Amino acid sequence: MKPMLLMLVLVAFAAPALAQQAEKAAFFRNLSAQCGRTFTGASTFPDDPAHDFAGKVLTATLTSCTDTEIRMAFVVGEDRSRTWILRLSAEGLHFTHDHRDPDGTPHAITNYGGWATDAGSAYRQHFPADAATGALIPAAVTNVWTFLLDPEAGTLTYHLSRHGQPRYEAVLRADG
């Protein structure tokens, strides 16, 4: 194959992957721009009063933002055991749930999540459960977590689906 033709073939195959990586990086930058802000709201689905989050105030505070990592403290009522972590690397964008016991030690079920798909945008990213999550929580093997940031409305939406069906959603509004 001639060098110019080879270059065109390589560019044709690499362009979609580069565009998707750019969307993941844009989402990361857009979310980082909210660093220091707190988003407060409630569960919008399910409306089951027995659900862990039902009737509780939910807050997500972007507590720490670097060029490669965003940490969000996610508080459910008085429970401060959760931190959402997004990491941007050459491999893509990874989402992790960090759960802690009251004494600060890692909970038995922690550090689960997944890599962003190529279906996201600068304001929405989808994270299907990775293999480590499936091994840790077999029931969560089909989980897909989605974040939607709407700067105009001042909202951050967190959505979880399992087996292709909605399982949980919270809409959080920026304070102030």
C-alpha cells in the first residue's frame, strides 16, 4: 500500500475514536468547571417509599478537581459514605463509586463502576458496568450509570438503569 493511501486509511479509522475521546474530555472539562459547587435534590425515580434514597435530601458536591480526576461527595440524608470519582486518561473516562464505612475504611462493596461508552457527548456520558463490577456485584453486571450536566438549567442528573430498564434517577439543582 502506498504511504499516502495508508495514511488516509489510518486517519479514517482513527477519526471516530479521536472524536469520542474529545467528547469525553469535553464532558470532563464541563463538569470540572462546576468544581466547588453543590447540587441538591431528590430521587425522581423510583417513587417507592422503601427505596434507600426515598424522602431524603441528596447532595453532590464537587470537592476536588484536577486535570485527571473529579471527586464528588454524594450525601444521602445524613449518610456521607459515598464519593463519586471520574478519572480521565488516555484509555478514556472511568466512573467509580467509593463507599466507606463510618470509620472511613473501605466498605465491603466499593470501587465499582465502568468506562464511558462512545455514545456520550460534552454534557452526557454513559458508564456501563465493567468486568470488575460484575465480579463484585453480579446483579449489577448490566448496570449503566449516566450523568447529564445541564449548565443552563443548573442541574446534574444521575441515572441508573439495569437490564435496560430505569432503576434510579436523581435530579440535583446547583445551589446559589
